[in-house]
Amino acid sequence: MKKLVLIGGGGHCKSCIEVVESTGEYEIAGILDKENQQSVLGYPVLGTDDRIPELIGLGFNFIITVGQIESAAIRIKLYQQLKSLNAPLPTIIASSATVSKHAKIGSGTIIMHHAFVNAAAVIGENNIINTGALVEHDARTGNYCHVSTQAVVNGDCILGEEVFVGSNAVLINGISICDKTIIGAGAIIHKSIVTSGVYSSPSFQQIR
């Protein structure tokens, strides 16, 4: 199996470990994290991000396991660093996820348990398609997006860069969401969003 290093040892990392283990394709060599901890779910913490160049030289693959809600800044910084060093950044797809053979998935993206990515969908780089999320036919996500648990991105929707779609949110068919937008949990978005901000239901208002 390919040896994989996870970057980020928090709660999202634990969910990613479960996904990686389910694939049967990767051996988790360890985790890089700033926190003072020795292991996560039995996998050793190998040190901090400072070891990235050394581990690339040793031939490891990498996946970013830092979570993303209000900001993608940390994930972006890490991803750009890894890309600049030509690190291998595989796409990780859970054994229970369904990804159409007609969909396209960018590097560094993780598709988590029971997610569904339908035909002709295009998922950008370094995305999180979280547990039970649905990305329908012909939908597109930019880079650094997070479609959270049980969220629905319906057909022909377009997400810009750094978009977060909260748990159980629903985007109706054919709408666009601009860059750096947060959709609150449970929101029903029935028209395109052209101004970055934080949006929620039931009144579909920008709350900040």
C-alpha cells in the first residue's frame, strides 16, 4: 500500500483516518500537527509541518486533514506549500461513497462516507465532500470548498473558491455561489449569491 502522511491532528483528522482505512489503498505512516500530542487513533504524530520537505523526499503521499468552516486559509497555505514542493496529493474516496465514473475530482480532495458525486459533476482541488453529502449532476465546486454533512448541491450549481456549505443545507438547481461564502447549516438557498458573506435560512439573509 502507498504510504500516506496526514497533516492536521484535530477532530476532522479522525474522520479522515476512518475514510483512509476504508479504502485499503493507503498505509497511514503518521500525522503532522502543531499540538503537543503523541498519537491520533493510534497513529503516531511525526512532528510539525516543518518535516514536510523531508517526508516528500522520502516518497510519502499527503492529505490535508485540517478542517474548514469559517476560513480555508490554513488548508490553502498547506496545499500551496505541498504543490510548490511537488508532493503527491491523491484523491481519497471512502469505500462507501459513490462517485460517478463520469465525474471529475481534483487532487487533494477527500470524499467521505456515504457521499454521492453524480455524473458530470466537477469537484475542485483540496475539497472536503463530507459524510452523506450529495453533489448532483453537472454541479461544479471551486478549489478549497467544503460541502458539509448531509448537504445537497443540486444539478448545475456552481460554487466559487473557498465556499462552505453547512450541514443539511440545500442549494436548488442551477444557482451560483460566489467565492468566500458560508452557507449556514440547514439553509435553503433558492437564488444565486453574488456578495461574499455568511447566509442562513429561513429568511435567506446575509448575517455578516
